[in-house]
Amino acid sequence: MSEAINTNSAQGSYPTGSGGRPSKVAVIGAGAVGSTLAYACVTKGVAREVVLQDIVKDKVEAEALDIAQGIQFTSAGSVSGSDDPEICRDADVIAITAGAKQKPGQSRLELAGATVGIMEKILPKLVEVAPNAIFLLVANPVDVVTYCSRKITGLPENQVFGSGTVLDTARMRYLVSLETGTATQNIHGYIAGEHGDSEVALWSSTEIGGVPITQWGRTLDGGVFDQDKRDRITHDVVRSAALGTRNRPLAPAGLPEPVARALHAASGPELVLEAAAAYALAQRGTIPSAPVTALKLPAASSAPVMPDEMSDLLARMLTLRGQDELVTRTLRLIRRRGLRLPPNLLTRVASRFSDEHRTLVVDLMDARARAIFAMDGRWADLIDEVESSSAPPDPVHWESGTGRERAAHLARVRAHDPAAGRALLADGAWLEARAAEREQILAALSTGLGPQDEALLEARLDDRAESVRRTAADLLRRLPSSAFIRRTEALARAHVVVTKRFLRTPRVELLPVALTDELARDRYPARAHRASAALTRALEMVARVPTGRWRRLVGLSAVELLEAEVRCEGQRTDLSEALTRAALGWEDGRLASALVDRAPTATATRLVALLDTPDRDAFIDRLVAAGHCLQAAATCEAWPLTLSPKHSGLIARCIVEAAAPSRRASERSLLTALGGLLPGRCAPEAVEDALAILGAAPAEALQTSDMRTIMTALELRRELLGMTNQEAP
């Protein structure tokens, strides 16, 4: 590797990175796109430092020098070029333009495979030197490459982006400007989808100076923006997007047989036109035959199909928007009774859910239905996971499975024998896997987590991948006897100074926490967005300390610490958010009880789940007595699966209140959430009372679609209870 070619720095004002550090942009690939991008960064002054990296040493150094020699005419700071990835260290943004060149006859998928292979080589090195950078992918095919890059790096979704259809949108606006004679800055429209031949122009929302394009007057050629003109522009954009990634010499032998037969006399440009016409005609005039695959499916289950009356009831439930609670209640009843869904309802139910309820749907499938649904990749992994969870662990999954399969196997082994699970990791072979797979395997240690896992987790704090280090820290903070927690407690003793005052709340001085190598290893943040980094680290420390140990550490309990007068760096500091995280992490109901009154509604919802029944009911009653019915109802997701009659009536009254036309939009938004919970969780004996409360709402409220849906759902719940003799699923 060579040393970087560095330029002199210009004087001026530059953007800075987090914590006041000079900002830095790195561009990977010194080709036409990469060099142009680096030049644009310099001329616009988007960063204090711009660096170019490419495997071709002479070219990257020459491109950097060309740009650097004109730096006096810009507001940029410095430009450097090197073939060593080290030049990208601590970059804030890394733009990757390197990629494979398409060969004649090479398909788009083949190109993707070649480019992804390049990413597998360069990305780990870049993540190592700049783990906190934003990665921007520009290499084609950009959508596939971006997805694979995220998997390769193991970085979160908010760190890996693709350029997508930004370029295509610019092309579309330019072509519209040529038709209308208006400036592109006044044209507002977008290309959506994949950067390629499947992208779509969003004409229905395209405007010129606020005027919908469909209502625009005459274009420069005297015509109008009709469908033909829009289709032509879309075609030109798509063709431009596909250039270089799809074009190849036309070979008649590779065309469908009817098309090739029609082209035997054509050649040159005429061949292309005739091929397009013949192919279009063939597509319209023939019905393609699908390949026939002999399916060997298990026999259908002998379990009885649910009665027609119940099937009709479930079908009506599925027509209602936002009633997943009611539907899942019904499905649990079907599962408990050993009944089977008819195929038409199984399909509807499966398409209804896309979250954790899908596991319930799989439970309702017999072997034949699972085999059919497993042909769909969206269901295959889940079905395999459900079936594997009940099957004995298969060593083959650990020896040759994917990262997900190995992690699932490890979790199943540890569920019965944590020591055997640790033995699987003892040889260290799993450490050679990709970062994403190592993260999955390490996360499986959450099953059966105990003090014996500490040594392995401590070692992974030095892993080469940020995602693995973060997972190790998250698991270590759940071990109250670990050295990780002891280091946190030592930090608290040194940085939390308590002054007790007679007949007054104690005063607490929260000393700023400076970043050291040890703290960086323990995943304390190096940068912060809203507060100083030193304060952010101090609050992170408070969130990590086991809540029951504060009195031993500083002489105050966690509740007393919450109520104390706290200052940091001369400013009053609120510990509510940090202690909320601690209460949730250590499941401290007493601290949660002290926090719920001051926590935001969304946080209070999670805290209420930690309260015992008397404390929860007392909290709700206080809110209602104070006139905060909507806030009380907002916590209802933490309530039992079946509500008490009292709380069923409370939610019904809150729904009426939220449906009032005078309510603010933020309050009315609760209507959908509450309406989705009440029919499913209402106490059986309170259904009639809830319907009466809703029916007494003002006529204007009763006419809304939300209210009609809620009342219909409650009526269906009443029918269900009638069929089940008020059995509580």
C-alpha cells in the first residue's frame, strides 16, 4: 500500500462532523463517476476533507491532484488520493462508485453477482476504519448491491443507502422541461421503484409550478401532455437507466421461436425494429405455458373443518379494518378446539397478517398447507422456524447451515443445555463467518444467558464488526454480576456526587464522562446529537447501573435519584429517560411506578406493563380522575388480554370522546388504536354496556367509518361469545 497524496488545506468555514470534528467524505472508485462526485463535493464545500480511494494507485493519485490544484477557487479544505483503505478512516460519509463493468452478453443478475463480489472484498475493510460512516452505494445494479452491502456489513438500515432513482427522477424532470420550456427547478415529480427497466413514473403526482401535469396547457410542439407523451418520456428514462446494464448485441437465435422465424430476412437497424414489433405481437397473441412441476404433497389433515356458522363469522371479521385483536382471538379459539380453517379462509387470514401473528397462522396449518405455503419465500423461513422449534436439534444445521439456521440451532440447544451451546462455540470456527452471521449466532446466547457466557461476550467486545460488538455489549449489560457491570458501577461512584440536605431533596452533581479506550470498548458513545457527548455518556452510565444497587453506590435509591435536583456541566439535568431505560432493562416495577406519572405517553405504555395490578389500576384511576381519559386509554396495550368490565367501559367512553369532531387530530388518532383493542379485549359481560355507551355518542360521531367499524366488530364479538358460551380464548 502506498502513502496518500495529500494537498494543502484552504482557509474557510467548513461543515463539521459530530462532536465538532472536521467532516470527511470518502469516495471509493476513481472512475468517471467517482472523480466527478469528488469534484462536486469540493466545489460545493460539503466537507472539510475529501478523499479518493481506488486500487489503481497512479490513477487515483492523478485524479486527486487534478482536483486539489484547483482548490484555491473553492471553499473546500483538502483533497487526498490513495490505494490504501486507511485513507477513509473516520469518514462521515463513504460513497462507493466501484463496481464491475458489464461484459457483452452478460445479464443484469450476472452483473449484480460480479459487483457484489467486489463489495465483499472492500466493504469489511471500510467498516473497520469507519464503522460509524454513512455508506452510499452508486454501483449498478444499485438496488441489489445496496441490499447485499447491508447484509455484508451487518450495519443498521440507517447507515447503508443506495442512490436509487434519484438520477432517473432528474432525467424525467429534464425531459419534461424540454417539452414545456419550463425550468427543471419548477418541475416536481418522481420515478419510483428499481433503478432499471421495472421503474415507474409517478405521473399522477407530477406538477409543474403547482399545476398537475395532466392539466398543463400546450407543450412546445403544440400538443398536450397526453398518455402517449407520458409513456414516451417514461420509456426514454427507463432506456437511459438501462444503458450499460442491459444492452447487448441482438441475436435472433436467442429470441422466442415465433419472433426469430419472423426475422429471417431482416438485418442491421431494421432487425432491431422488426424484433421489437414481432416480440410485442408474440406477447399479445400467445399465452405462455408455465412449466409443470409434479408436487408431492402430504395428505390433508383429518382434523374437522370449522363449522359453516363460525366460518361465516370469521369471514365477516376479515372485512373489517384494524380488527386484528378480534381476529386473533377467534384464531386462538379455533386452534384450541383442534379445528381446521377451510382453504379459502386460510388464504385470507395469511394475507391479513405480516407481524408476529403469522406464527399463529402457521399453527393453524396442517402439513399439506405448510408444504404449499413454503413454496412462497415470504413464508418458507417462518414455517421452517416453527417446525424446527418443535423438532430435536439437527447438528447438520450447525455444521453447514446459514447464519440464521446456525443461530436457531444454537438457541434450541441452549434452551435445554446452555453448557452444550457454549461447547458448540468453543473451537472458534464461527468467528470466520461474515459479520451478519456472527451477530446472529452471538444474539442466540440470549437464550439461557448466564454468568458462564461472560468470557465469550467480553472477547467479542473486540470483534472487528461494529454490529457484533454492539450485540456483545447488549448481552453483557444483562448480566448483573459481570465485569462489564462492575466497570459501570465504578464509573458511577466516580461521576455521581450526592449532597444530602436537611428537609430538602438531595443535590446530585453528574460529572461529565470523558471518553477513554476502555469506555469506547464498552460501547459508550463517542458522539451525540442533542447534548454534549460527555453528558450523553453520563446518562448512558445511569441507564446501565442495576437499579437496586444505587443506594450502595451513592447513598440514594433509584427513586430518590429520580426525585433529586440533578445538575451536569452547570445545567439542570433530567434523569427520567435514562432511569426509564434502566427500569425497563432491569424490570423494576417500583421505579416504573415512580416514572409513569412523568413519562411521555408512549414510554408510560411500556412502563405500565411492569406494574402489578393494584398499581396499574391506581395509575389509570388517577388519570381518569384528573380528566386524562385518553392518556389512560393510550396505555391499554399493557393491560390484560381480557379487560375488566370497568376498564371496558372506560375505553368505550374514551372512544366516544376521541370521535368528537372538536378533538384535535392527535387525539382523534387514538380512535383507531382504541377501536382495534376494545372488540377483542372487552370483558364478555361488558359487551352490551360498551355497545350502549357507543350508541349514545352524538349522531355526527356515529356516522364516521371508524365508529361504524368498532360497533360492527363488537356485534361480531357478541356473536362469537354466543357460539362459545362466553369462553375466553
